[in-house]
Amino acid sequence: MRFQLIFVLTAAAASLAIAQDYPKLRSGQWEMTTTSVKAGAGAPTKSTMCTDDALQKEMISMGAGMRKEMCTKNEFRRDGSKITMSSECRIGDSKVVTSAVMTLSGDTGYKTRIASSFDPPFMGMKDSQTTLEGKYVGACRDGMVPGDFITPGGQKINIKGMAMGKAPMPPPQPARPAKVPQ
């Protein structure tokens, strides 16, 4: 779960490009679908996030910091509603070469296609193709506040402050015990 959240946040932040080019997405609740094409990949996963301007700026800052620490190549280009990115980074002992294209639908939707290769393979992956689709669904609801992120497994965490070390990653939730028939 931690790797998936870090991957989604890194990909989203990296896809948002540099500060002057980053797209301002509408504040509120977003539904995101992640689809991966790789061996053993399951069905698309869905997550929910509540965002505001401050969180978007924090994610941009976090992405820039991670790129500075982990990457030797970062190229960004924005042409209207399309942002393209390519990078060469290190995750552990692996060199990761990534290219991404983000297409915006105004401030209420986006679709990002990410292709990455890992050398040597990372966590058993030699390459991956991931599509992230996000859509604005309205004001934050269901008791969510900016920074709340509901993982595909249903765990709710607040990511606000992570870029500044204020919000630690939560420990994994223990599995629920099976009900014993009586």
C-alpha cells in the first residue's frame, strides 16, 4: 500500500510539471482510477482525494524535491491542455526511465499515461504502463477535509504535511479477523 500511494503521489506531482506551468485543478473531492498494464495486474483501482489550493502547491513542492533528490534528467513541456514529461531517476538500486503525457479537461479532469522501465527490475517489475484518470465530483463530502486520501483498500489517511515531514505515513492496518459462525 505504501509503494502504491508513493507511486500515485509521485506520478501525480511529477505530471503536474513545474510551478509556472502546473495546472490548477478545482478544489474539492476527486475520484481517481489507476490502471496498470503489467504481469499479474488486477482490475483498475479507485481512490478518492479531497484537495485544495494549498495541498496542490504542497504536492508540486514535494514532487520538485523528490525530482531534485532522485532524478538526473527532468524534461517538461506544456502545450495548452497537454503536458509531456520525461525523466531518469533512481529508486533504490534501479534506474527508472519514465515518459508521461497528461491531458487536461479544464480544471475538472485529467488523464495521465505513464510508461516506465526499471534497470535492474524494481520489486519484480522490468517495465510498467500506468494510466491515472481523475475527475472532480464536487465539494468535499463524506467527512473528508483537504489532504484526506482514501486508498483503493478503503484506508483513509491525510497526506497534508507529508512534503514537510509533518504527516508520517500511517502504519499498515491489520487484517480484520474472520467471523466465526456461532
